[in-house]
Amino acid sequence: MTLKKLFIKYKSDKYRHQYYKVYDLFLAQKKNRKLNILEIGVADGSSIKAWSDYFKYSKIIGVDIKKIDLTKKKLNKKNISIYQGSQTNEIFITKLIKKYKKFDIIIDDGSHYPRDVIKSFKMLFHALSKNGLYFVEDTQTSYNHYFGGNPFDLKYSNTHLNFFKALTDSMNYREIANPFYLQSGYDGLIRNISFFNNMVVIKKGITNIKSNLVFDNSYENKRYETKIKRDPNKFKYFLKYKIIFKTYTLFFALFNFFKSLLLFRY
Ligand SMILES: C[S@@+](CC[C@H](N)C(=O)[O-])C[C@H]1O[C@@H](n2cnc3c(N)ncnc32)[C@H](O)[C@@H]1O
């Protein structure tokens, strides 16, 4: 049965929100694999039952802050395990990671509070397997202050959508011509990030492609190395790239540092 039919069968919101279209795109080829699939947010168990039917050879692990009555919700199935705990509880999440080691697919359909989504992602990303997929549903809460989002400061507020937008820099970290750039724990570890209506999908994967423009996060260094290979007149290039261009970079860095201090961002 298709995911669409399963979500209809079990009356999951994932049908109404049309999330099955996104899941189909990423999961159809994984259907018959043996995977560890973690979903945060069980509620009536609708989606857990759909995953269990669809991924017959996989382990379906559900997490919910509330106690879930397995018998009442008909979740007593061989490939389903349900745990009670919060997606933001470090001890609980650490125990879960210790038990399963790696998750191939993680779905965050829990509280949908921006800070909870970000905290869970930070705790679980290292437990996502190589080429693993992390789905975040209902990202519309980012645009709603009643849910901890911010509809008035779309670019710089601490919402989960802004967190994932900023994460796109980690795919291009080798291109950042900033010699003072401090690497993040996600740099080079994300293959792609896909944004859909109310949903984000992060695919883990190594992206360590060298830049053709910068070396060690410096444009001047790259140009200098290229030029002196071709022309031995080193002083001319030293003056241009190691003194003049570097001074410009330093001033540009200082300007942006003061700019960030002056802008009130929270
Ligand atoms: C939208 S429902 C999940 C629906 C389910 N995934 C489905 O598609 O059928 C959200 C669930 O997340 C749970 N939840 C809320 N806050 C949570 C938290 N901090 N940690 C874990 N679960 C949480 C709620 O108890 C609720 O059952």
C-alpha cells in the first residue's frame, strides 16, 4: 500500500497536510530496507501504524511526552517500540541513542515549539546515520508568536526555520572567504536541505568539496598561491594579496563586527 493510502487508512494528519508527497519523494526507495526509524510525537499512533505497515523490515521507534496506551491505540506490533519522554530531555534522548546507536530516519512531529525542535535536532543529529534523513513537520509555528515563533522578524528571530536556513551555510563552509570563520559541528556533514510548505528535510552526508575560490577560508591566500606559481615576481603579489587585499578583508570584517553589535537582534 502507498503512504498516501496508509495515512488515509489510519487517519493521520500527514494525509491532510499532504506530507505524504514529500515522504514519497524521499522514502519510496527505502521501503524494503531494514532501518531504524524514530518519530517524535505519537498521539493516537496513526503515523506510527502507517510507518509500521510501510517499512515492514524496519524498527519503528515512537517517542511521546504523554503515556501512550499501546493496547488501546493498537500499537502492540512486533516492529513498534514506544517510549515516554520529552524530546528536550537530554538524559532521555541520550538513553535512546545508547540503545539504538543510529537512526536512519528521524521525524519531528512533537511539540513544534521552535526551541524544542532546535534542541532535539542538536541532540539527535550526531545519531543520524550516514545519508540519514531528518524530517521536521509543521514548521509554520516559526511564523506564529503564539507557538514561540516570530511573524514580525522573519529573518533574524530564533525560530527553527531560521536555524535550518542558517544551516545551509554548512554545506558551503569551504567557500566562506572569512579567515576568522569558526567551523560549526555541521560543516561538511550535510548533503542537502529541502524546504517545503510547512516542512523541512535535512539529508546527512559528507560534503567536503574544495573551493576553487578560497583556500583556508581566504581569497587572498588562494590568489597569492596561484599567482606565484605562474610568475616568480613574488614581491608584487605579496604586496597585492598579502598586504592590500588582507587589509581590505580586515576592514570589512571589522565593519561587519560593529554592524552586528549595533543591530538589535534577539
Ligand atoms: C501532532 S501529534 C503527533 C501526531 C502523530 N505523529 C501522527 O502523525 O499521527 C504531537 C504529539 O507530540 C507530543 N509532544 C508534545 N510535546 C512533546 C515533547 N516535548 N516531547 C515529546 N512529545 C511531545 C504530544 O503529546 C502529541 O501526542
